[in-house]
Amino acid sequence: MRKIIDIDEEIIPKLKIIAAIEGSSVKKIMEKAITHYIEQKQKEQMDSLSLDQKEDLGLLLLMQQANAQSIVNEEELFNS
């Protein structure tokens, strides 16, 4: 997906230098920086959750992985 963004003119030469040192492109350097920033913000958000909120989120993630088409009969449910 292509997006046009404005980048401060002072940052572009720095990005080019980093890209040259890393042997990469400016685009890849920016993608890495953005990915790192997003991961850091997600980590900060997770760290700020209470234990109950973390448990609720874990349950939600497990429920999303469950197969909604799978059927369990009553006997199997209560005898397990």
C-alpha cells in the first residue's frame, strides 16, 4: 500500500545515512522504526493492564482461536 507522508527535511539525510550504514533502503529503515515503535507502545499498553484485564484479554484471544463450527455434546462437556 502506498501512502504519501510528509517527512521533516532534517530527518531525510539522517535516514539515508542509517540506510547506507545498514546496507538497506530508507523505506526499510522507516518500516523497521515504525514496527519497533508500535511494538513498544503495545508492550507499554500491556504492562499498564491490571491482572484482571490481562486475564480477560487472554480469554478473548483464546475464544477468537476457537472453532465456532465445532460442536461438543452435553455428555462430553460435563464428563470432562
